[in-house]
Amino acid sequence: MQQYFDFTSVIIILLRRWKLILINCIIACIFAIIYSFLIAEKQYVSSITFLPPAEEQKSITNLLPGVSLGALSSTDLAPQQFVTIFNSKYLRKQIFEKYGYYNKFKLEKSINKFELSIKRFSKDLILNVEELGSLGATQHISYTMKCFHTSPDTSVMILQFVYSFLDSTIKEISSNKGKNNRIFVESQILLNKRILDSLQKEFEQFQKQNKVFEVKTQVQLSLEAYAELKAQIVSNEIKIQSLMREYGHQHPLITDLKKTNNVIKSKIDEIENNKSPNVIMGLDKTTEIMPIYSNLIRDIEVQNKIIILLMQQLEEAKLKEAKDISRLTIIDPPYLPKYKVRPKRIVLVVEIVAVYVLLLILILLFIGFYSLFIKKTSLYGEVIKIFKR
């Protein structure tokens, strides 16, 4: 077994055929040079560099914290989706039919010509993405499309066609999203207007039932009346004490002042505990009414703000639906190439010669091992006898 894989035997086999190897190397070099410089098609490349569509997101929840209406996104297109559009089969089919790639690839009669053309075309139209970030959190900075073709004019035209297709697709997506956002926002406006109407009716009924028109003013009036009555009681008590010291307890003014204080105290008690609807509300009642009143006022104000913001969103959605401007920004426009980029002649010559010589060496080694080891074995002789019968 060791003799079968002996490296010395390999060297001996190759040295015995060195003239054949040398002659074939020369022939391969001549053929490779002829093919690379005279036969191989020259390919030119044109490129275009542009910025991706801007990704914008706006949410009403950012403007009204605590209010949940769902995000009203105005995102036109995620940069990652742009690559999907570029790789679409629909785009490639249009290119193949418009620029005669089936004929170029000699696949016109093939049943599976489209799929075969896609595989070959992958080297002719390339999209390079410049990214920023790492560990899955990447952001697309710019795109560069390159088109290789034997005709400089055709390479430029293909780039322009692809760019126009991408641009029109992005416009359509933007318009559709604007339409969807408009429909959604209009439904939200109607919903919130109904909510506002119901709140206003509830607030109106609450005002009528409790005679609540301006709570702060009414409470202020109650407190002022309460303070005046309290002050009057204190003033009367001072007079009573003064009269008692001078005239005793039987003075008629003392009796009148006490009666007046009793009337005032009943009014104070009415102000403190009055439960019936009145312009001047009872102070105990205000503790019940104020939270309800404040909540209703707050809800109405919130609904008004929501409707105002939704109206702004509606105008933005209408603009997005109607606008017809490019979302892509070209940095480097395509230009007509003047120098070929493919094939690299020296590299192609080296590759052809290397492959040819490698195949030749493998064939010579097989022949050598066949002659030295396989042909002389008894098993080989028995097999030959079997086939000669």
C-alpha cells in the first residue's frame, strides 16, 4: 500500500513525460493567448451610486404620551426592502426581453431559458450596499449598481432602465402607503369626533343636572359668601359680648343679634351641606362635582388635541398620496465606459494554462499508475479474461 502512494513514483512518472508536458504547456499558452486577446468578448462596466429612500416614522403617541391610537407611520420603504425589489424576477425578465439576453446567452430554444439566464446574469448586474453598524444592527448608507456588457451603450441603458424601475416602484409604494394612511386617519377622525360629541353631550347633561356652569367661579362665590357670613357672625358675637357687659342679658338688641346669628348659621350650614342644584354650590357638593367636572373637561381637551393632530396627519397623508417625486438621490450618475474591464487577459491566460496542465498531469498519472500497478496485478488479468470470453 505504501508503494502505491509513493511520491517518488509520481515524480518518476512525470519526469518520463516531461517533453510531452512542456509541449502541451506551450500549446496551451498559445491557445490561451489567442483566446484571451482575439476571441474572448470584451466587457465594459457602467455604475451608478445613489442614496436609499429616507425612512421616516411619526407616531401620534410621540406627540400625546399616554394616548394609544396606534402608530401612524409615514415610512415609504425600508432600505432592506429595496434589495428585494432589485432582485425581483419581474425586473430581470423585463431586462432579458428588452435587451436580448436570451439570444446573448444562446438560450432562445431552451425550455428553462429564464432560470438559466438568471444564473448567468447574476455576474452582469451587481448591487453593492454600503452599510454602517455591526452585530445585526446595520444601516444602509448608499447603493452602487454595476452593469457589465459587451456594449458600453447597452450597459448604461440597462442601468438607467433598472434605476427607473426602482424609482417608479418606490413612488408607487409611497403613494399606496399614503392612500392607506389617509383612509386610516379619516376613519380615526370620524371615530374621535363621535367620541368628542358623546363627551360634550355628557358634559352638557352634567351641567344641567348639577347647575354647573363655571365651577371655579361658582366655588369662589360659595367661599366668598361663606366668608362673609362667618365674618358677620363674629361681628355679631362681639356686639353681643359688648352689650352684655354694658346692659346685661336682657337687652333687646342681644336677642335680635342672637336671632340674626341663628339665621346666618343656617345659611352657613346650607352652604356647607347643600345638595340641591344651585348656582352657589354647597362646599360638600363641590368635593363630589369637581373630580367629575375635571375629568370631563380633560377628556374633551384631549379629544380636541387628538383631532387636531389627526387633521395634520391627514394633510401629510394626502400629500404623500399625491406627490410624484423621486425618493432616491443620485450621487454618481452612470457614464459611458471607454475601457474594458473583462476579461483580465493575463489572469485568463494563467487560468486556462493552469487548468489544462492540471488535467494533463492527472491523465499522465492515471496512465502511469495504470501501467505500473494496475495492469500487472492478477486481479486485472482475471477481469480481462472474463471480458474476452
